[in-house]
Amino acid sequence: MNIKEFIREIPDFPKEGILFKDITPILHDPKIYNYVIDKMVEYYSEFEIDYVAAIEARGFLFGPQIAMRLDKGFIPIRKPGKLPAEVISAEYELEYGTNTIEVHKDAIKSGDKVLLIDDLLATGGTTRAAISLIEQLDGEVIGIGFLLELEALKGREELEGYKVYSLISD
Ligand code: AMP
């Protein structure tokens, strides 16, 4: 199956100059959605994993499915003010301004092996912030998986030292 056929490119969204990779056609078709999850699960099936974590919002379209198929718990990493119990936060730079993500403090304990999932690797800034949350709680990031990697933005370099996997790259 050609996954790329199910990723739609929308120019100038959400602002001028950005070529947005829309993954909703994947979600629309159960065969390709299952195929994508199967492929990710196949890759990670031999990894030693305690939890799968993913980043709101599009990471939630793939992370929980991968977690369930691997029979592991799922940890949501969310935008500020969404998680009800005690949280820790990480701030990261955007092109304009900053953003924050949070995780429940009791979601990870020291030594837990965490697989981090997101839909797309661009500059790697979001992923770095998620890594810092996991590591602040003394969790170990044993892998980082993406559906799609935008190679030109060199996010992989930003994630040097971590085991990065992407199903497809562009
Ligand atoms: P970055 O922090 O630059 O690696 O950006 C990663 C996050 O932004 C991912 O969660 C993506 O969902 C989103 N993102 C960045 N660039 C794009 C793009 N061109 N198309 C779709 N989503 C994007």
C-alpha cells in the first residue's frame, strides 16, 4: 500500500509558506489506517517497552492504537491546563513565540521505558520538549516513532542520540 497517496498536501495552511501534510485521508480509510498501525507495531514488537506516550493532538490518532496493539499503557502528553492531576511542564520555541506541553507527574516512574509517538517530524522542537518531560520523571526514551518525517527540516539531527524511526519520509 502506498501511504503517501493518503497524505494530502495543503499549501499555505495554517499560514502562508507552510505546506501542510494532512493525514486525515489515512483515518478515513480503515484499510490504510490499520496498515499504518500494523507497520508501526511490527517495527516496535521486539522493543522492550513499558509505556507508549504521544503528543496532543495528532499523536493521539496513532499512539493509543499502537499502545493497545503492543499491550502497553498509554500516556497522554497534553497542551497546558488539560490534565487534571499534578503535572510537569516543558516549554519550547515556535517560529513565533513559545508553546508548552504537560504530562501527569505520576504517569512515569524512574526507569520506565517509554516509546514516544507523533504523527510528523518537522524541526523536532515538539519532540524535544516531550523527551524532556519523560526524562524529568527519570523515564527512558527507548524510541521515537513518526508516521512521516520531513527530511529537509533536519529534525533527526535535533534528536541525535535517540532511536528515531519514521514509516515514510519526504
Ligand atoms: P516540529 O516541532 O517542528 O517537529 O513540529 C512537529 C509538530 O507540528 C507535529 O506534531 C506536527 O503535527 C506539526 N507539523 C509541523 N509541520 C507540519 C506540516 N508541514 N504539516 C503538518 N503538520 C506539521
